[in-house]
Amino acid sequence: MLRILTLHIALFLGLFSLQAQSWEIGLMGGGSNYHGDLAYNIVPAETKVSGGAFFKYNLNEYWSVRPTISYLQFAGSDANFKENNLRNLSFRNTVYELGGMFEFNFQPFSIKSIHKNTTFYAMAGIAAFKHKPEALYKDEWHDLHAIKTESERYKLIQINVPFGVGVKHSLSKNFVLGLETGWRKTFTDYLDDVSGVYPNLVDLEASHGALAAELSDRSREVSETRLPLSSPGDMRGDPNLKDWYFQTALSISYRFTPVQCPYNRIHFFDQR
């Protein structure tokens, strides 16, 4: 009976080992940035903090599935581009993202000694995110979506397509260190709350209040006459240019390795 019980335990541990070596859990942290109406080029000085946590299921030595939850911040300002100084708009945004991606390793990567300890990889998937654009005015941050500075009632929960590249290295059988850059292709032009044309500020103030008019056209803050420099119908942003955001992050993950089966004890009972 003792021999049978020990054999069953060994078989259970063996099955657990096969599953365990497929799973990882990890954390990542780094910086995030954005591209849109207030930044047609990436501005390193506007890079903000980002982070996240993930599970990973390794299908084999080449393919993995990775559900991830992320927190990202990014910002933009016309002050970074001389030709846009007179528009004088700026913003920050906070994003909460839940997504899933496939990873493809360019080299076979696992705990097996015959496989590589380092590999480059590519990733792609789909994600949902919630964002909140804000602007600083008189030393206070204001929710631009709630104030309604844009006539379009855009949605704060959106879908994006994340993709990117990275490199990872096995520090040991259990720990994997990674570095990756990921792009998010969004389908909204309102990460910065800027798109379309300027409204009639008199009508906007009457319908949504003085603060909406102040934050919709901030050119008066840099105007010599202290009057708006735009007219109703002038382009405020480019609705044909959808916004992007980016993340570069370091990651560390724990890889569950197989539990060693007690072969010696089985052999001992067999001898008896």
C-alpha cells in the first residue's frame, strides 16, 4: 500500500510539474508617452510613469499568451512646438488598461538546457482601456471630458491594438528579466481632448459654463490683446489623426519550475 501511495504521489507531482513550468507571474515598470494633436513627435521630457502586472502561459518554447493589467500616464503641450505656441493647449491623461497578447520568441526559450537563455520576441493582441484627460488651469487640474470643451461626446472606455518588441533573459530557472517597447494603436482622437474645430465660445459658455470656454481656447492666455486668436470653425485639431500611446518597460517574472519527483524513494520501495 505504501508503495502504491508513493507511486500515486509521484504521478501527481509529475503532472503538476508539466503544468507548473508553463506558468509565469510578473511585474513591469517604466515610462509612457503619446503621439497626437499636441505632440506630432515624441517628446522625451513628457515621459511619465507606467507599470503593470501580468500572468503568462507558455504554450511551448516559441509561443506564449500574456494577460496584462497596466497603469499608464502621459502628457502633451503646445509649448513643446514653436509653431503651436499660440494655440497654447496642454493636457495629461491617466490610463487603466486590461489586455491580452501573444508573444513569439525568435529563439526557443524555456528552462530546458538545450534552449537559449536569451531571446528577442514580438508581441501583439487586443486591449480595453479607460482614460481621463485633464488640463491644469490656475493651479488646479480639471476633467476635460466632464467640462465638455469638445463638442463631440467621446467615450472614455475604448479599445486599442497593442503590439511591440522586446528581449528577455533567464536569470535562473525561476526568474526572467525582460525589456520591451509597446505601441498602442487607438481608434480615438480624444486622448488629449483635442480634435475638430473651435466652437462658438459665447455659445459654449452659455451651454457649459465659463470654464469650458476658457479651456477650449487658451490662446487668450498668450495673446497680447488677451482676446482669443481663433474664430468659430477654425481647426482646433486634426480629426483624421488618431492618437497613440507608448510604453517602454522593464519586467521581472517568476517562472514556476517542475517539482522534482522522489524517484529514489520509489526505487527503494521497489527493492523491498
